[in-house]
Amino acid sequence: MALTRVAFVSLPPHRDSGFDHGDVHLASRRIFVAHTAEGTIDVIDGDSLVHAGTIPDCPEASGVLCAQDEGLVFAAARGAGRVLVIDAASLAVMTVLATGPRPNGLAWNGRSGTLLVADVEDFRARLLTAGSGECVGQVELPGRPRWCVYDAAADRFLVNIRDPACVAVVAGAPPSLVDRWAVSTTGPHGLDLDVTGGRAFVATDGRAVSVLDLPTGREVASVPIGGPPDAIWYNSVRRVLYVAVGRPGLVDVIDTVAMRRCEQVMTEEGAHTTAFDGQRQRLIVFLPRTCGAAIYEETL
């Protein structure tokens, strides 16, 4: 199998800025990506592979996260201290949640209907109800947060911390810091889970992917990568991890069984973020210089 570029989708012209986080709403097959300098969320139709719309009024758009079962898309407006709650079907903004000063990382607990929002200015994680926007609690983090995820099996949130290099473990409702897992290389950034294998993958500025054991938090492996990363996605079907590196512009594909890099795909300078459609086995790479999205599929 090889990761092969099969399509390109043009997006509206933009100022000199890269894209930030993207995600795929699987039921609607729509792809959402934050356009930071424009303060917008761009939407791609996953069937026709064309630009499907732009959602405005999201200053310094950063984190984007799809709540699959609820048909919602959360978009952090880092420049305005709020999170947009978007209907994935109509693209309408249903409500706006007030947060801390500079929200960025997002993680969704579908059981309780609560959203964890990690703030890069006051270094706090706030837990908000998606409907009313009520803040049900907050916790001080040990440093500047990066991306975060919800670990459903243990009913907790995991938050990457840049410095000190660690993963903060946050229990929910009310949120509390219950543990810190050390990471051996500097600057944890991208984060995803292998739920079946009980592992967390942490991509770091120190040019490595650290593998943490979810029951204990112990680091069990480390794999070198081609540069400081951003977004990562675990493909549970192929059992590989996709790691986007903005400079020089590539995606490292990590075999998570053998724990080695099995493929390296050159993309474009500055292309540091991706989205993954697990149903279609598609990786979407957002290209800031050519202002579009490259669609990759696994081919023989």
C-alpha cells in the first residue's frame, strides 16, 4: 500500500497564512478546516470534492473538531475568546460559547455533552456544556497546551503540554488535574489514540513520535520523524500514523506495529495540518501556498 495523491480542491484565496486544524464529519462527508488569517472555516464537499462554503466571523480560527454523533462542528476563535458551534448539515452557526482569552485545543465528551477547551494564554482547560455554554469547571494546566483528546475508555481528557514536555491527564465534571505523563522529547504537539491497542501517540517538536501506554502513562517507544510536527491521525484499519510536518512539507507514515517510518510523502512547504476520513481511507493535506487541499488515498 502507498499513500497516493488522487485529487486537489481549490479553496478561496487568502492572505499569507497557513491553515490550522481540520476534521471530517463522516455522516455528511464534509471536510472542515480553520483559516487562521482570514478568520474563517472553509468547508469541502467530500463527495464532489469542491469548495462547499465559508463560515465567517471566527477570528484567528484555530482548533476544529467534529462531534460525529451529534452532527456538530466546534471551531475555536482564538482571537475572540469564543468557540463556534456549527451544524454540520446546514453550516449554520447554532450558538457561540464564551471561553478563556485564547482558546485553541478542543476535545469532546459525547456522553456528558461537554467540550474541553484548552487556552494558550492563561494555560487553563475549561469544560463547557455544548448547549447552554455553561462553564462547569476549569483546571490550571502545567504549561502551554497544544492539542487534546477525550479518552472515552477511561472517561478523561489528555492534553499535550509544550513545556514541561508532558501530557496532562484531566478528569471531568468538575475537571481536575489527576496526573502528568512525562514525554522524553521537547514540545508535545500532535496527539491521537489507538483505542484498541491502549496507546497514545504524541508527536513532538523534538522530531519524534512518543508512544505512551494508556493504562500507566509510561513511554514505551519512540520513532524519529522528518521535522517538527503538527496534526497527526491514527488509521486503525492500516495501523499506521500520519504525521504532518510543515517544514520541509511532508507526511511521515509510521507503521505502529513495527514502530518505524514506512513511507514519507512530500507535500508543500508550510503544509502542517491534515484531516482524516477513516471511512473512505482518505488523508486531506491542506496546502497554504497553492491555497487548496490535496486528497490522498491508500493504493496498491
